[in-house]
Amino acid sequence: MKRILSLILTLILLAGLVVLPASAASEETVVQTVGLIGILTGDASGNLNLEKPVTRAEFTKMVVCASTLKDQSSATSAVAPFPDVRGKHWAAGYIATAVSSGWVNGYRNGRFLPENPVTLEETVNITLKLLGYTASDFSGTYPEAQLTKYRALELAEGVSAVKGEAMTRRNCMYLLYNALNAETKSGKTYCETLGYATDKDGNIDTLKLINDTLKGPIVVKDSSWANALPFALDRATVYRTGVKSSPDRITTYDVVYYSEGLRTLWVYTDKVTGILEAASPSLIAPESVTLSGKAYQLSGEGAQAISSFGDVKLGDTVTLLLGKDGTVVGTATGAGQVGERYGMIVAITTREYTQPDGKTYTTDILRILDTTGVVTDYPYNAKYFSVGGIVRVTQGETVKIT
């Protein structure tokens, strides 16, 4: 009984009858955002080393990577920007770009001191310049006037350093993430000046950023799927159906997307099963299919699987594999449809089908909302079922509903 009540509550939540409050950006979101943009990434092993102090050269590179000039800058420079920063220095190009943009400067002795730890007030001053502010915008003395603006723009959230203290990679990460969401001097959200979208709260839309930069899909059919990844699977971070998971939880017919910069996988498990009724504009070159009365758009991979060159024919009962945007990326047939789901019957109806030979027939349809939030129509004898019933759907060579 407890299991059934828990299931019903889950289904109600998924159906949208209960609205859960939104939460502030987590550190995971911050890491993903700055990583995808290229502001801060891990080492060869994927470690972010967030407690490591940051040098002036390292922060300068972060700032350039958080600007519109990141794709126009290189590591080395044709000329030495400072006596202690030769042209072949690993950050010479970034330092030259930041100096010419007016974001950073050297000391009065003419040196840059690239290996010196960067302090809070230095990073704040540079970040405010990135947002379009100049010395003439501050009436007080340095650095108090800049630190006051830093707090007013809410750049301090997540930053633990105080005046005079060296910044860690975590502190720099939060400072520049906050800058992405801050207003520039001209009144525009900074991330929008870089071409990134904002969400309903006016912050950088991390979900869209992830979707726009992911590579894939990879349909898991056997153990060889991981060979398509540009990094080792055992060092990857895995999110399966939106929840942090592990590589060993990835199963046959999961759909995988990846970010090389983040060494992260996003795994989708959405599948729909039903009778393939139609393909538009044709089965030779389909762009969409109708499955049990509902149309689904096909990706290039999905079109190949459904077309006359694949193994699927009109009238077949088929399982479609859905990718991150809900389009069909592949199919699972026969033994490939193995799986088990729990759900609630939300409707019972009948539907008329036309077979490839032109004959028509009518069958019962059970519409089931499962615990992943997916609604699927199953052609199935409705004699022993009623709306509101909790069911288990077992998919093997055939579909069984109990």
C-alpha cells in the first residue's frame, strides 16, 4: 500500500498538480556554466582544484575567456607585453588582449608579476572594467569604491575572500559567474552581450547553454558505445534522467550526449511504444512518424532507423528512442524493448488502424502516465483495466500490462 501511495504522489507531482519552489543556482550549475563557456576547466584528470590559489596571469586568461575576445586570443604573443612576460609565456597573448582592452595593467615599475597571487580587490577591479566601468565611475578611493560597487552588483555571492586576500579558483569561478548575470554599465545583462540567453529570472540559461553545446546522440547498443567518447568513461560525470549517477547505470538503448570540456554525460531514457501508423512525407525519406495517434519528429539517426532502409515497417509495434529535444534518434525492436515501468492509466479509448494491405481494425488503447512523466499509448485489451488504475508495463518480445 505504501508503495502504491508513493507512486500516486509521484505521478501527481509529475502531472503538475504540485509546484515545487525554484532554488538558487547550485555550485554544480556554476561549474557547468563556467566550464562550458571555457572560463574555468579541469586539469588532465578532470579535477577543478577549486581551493588552489590563482595567479594574476591565470585570472587574466579567465577574464579574456569570459569576453567576446576569447576566440580572437591565443596563448602566446608576437611581442612581449611586459618585461617579465615574454612573447612565449603561456599567457602572453591573453595578457596582451586584456591590456589593450583596458581591463588589466602592470605595476608602476613596469612589470606585470604574472605569477603573483591575485587579490580580491584586483579581481573586482578587473571584473568591473569587463562590465564597462571605468575609474571615472567611482567617486571614492580604490579599492573601497570598487568593493562597494562589487557588493551592489551582487558579485560577492559565493565569494569568501576579503580585501587583501588571495583568490582561489572557487572564488574566481563564482565572481565571474556572478558577472555573467550582472548588469553592465549600459544596463544590459552581461551574458547577453556575449550572445547567451537568459532564463525567466534574468540569469544565464545554463540548460540552454548545455543543450546548445552537447555532442551526440550516441545510442547504447553494446559495450562499444563508449569508444565514441573523446575521454575515458570511468572519469566522466554522469547525469541520468537529470539525476547525478554513475557510468555503470547506463543501460542498453539509453541515449547519451556529452560535453568534452566538462567530461560529462547526459543520459536520456525516454521511450514510447505503439503501432507505427504513418511516416511523413514518405517511408523512403521520413521527417516524422505517427505512433498510436501521436506524431514524433525524427532526427537524422531516427530517420535512418525508420526509413525503408531500416528494419521497421508500417503496422509494426515499435519502441522509439527519444533524445534530449524529444525527437526520435533510434528504435528498439524485439528483444531490444526489454524494460519495466510503473504508471497510472489516465485514459482508455479505442482507435482504428489501417494495415499495410489496406484492411482496417479497431483495438483498445491504454494511455499510461509513467513515473518518469512520459505518457504512452499502448494497444492492449482493456477488459480488466480502469482509469486511475496503477499498472506495471513489462516490455520483452511483447508488451505485458498488469
